[in-house]
Amino acid sequence: MEYLIKSKNEMIEFAENMAKQTKKGNIILLNGDLGAGKTTFTQFVFHALGVKEVVNSPTFAILKSYQGKFKL
């Protein structure tokens, strides 16, 4: 599935919807060129999940774990 996001507000809304659908143990893969918005999207999703830590770029890490509120 492909989505075209045209604004920051659209990305926040999409990220919040993604967070609502995310369950503990889910794996989300992001693919895109540098500057495509992967980090921004990740920050918005994790913020919606209640993550309080600084969320860094997912591109340069093998594994990053964050604590948040997930549906079981």
C-alpha cells in the first residue's frame, strides 16, 4: 500500500492512526531516500504511543527499543 502525504498535519494524522493499529511485537519497516521523512514519521508514531525518550533516526540503528502504550 502506498500513501501520499502532503503536509506535516497529514503525517501526524497518519502516524497517530498507525500508532492506534500497532500492537506489541509488531515490526514496521520504513524505506525511503534521505530526507523522505522516516525519522519525522517515527517520532510522530512514538509520540502517539507515549514514548518520552528522544527518538533518533531509525536508519542508522540495527535495533532501537522504546517503551510506550500498546494494545495487547
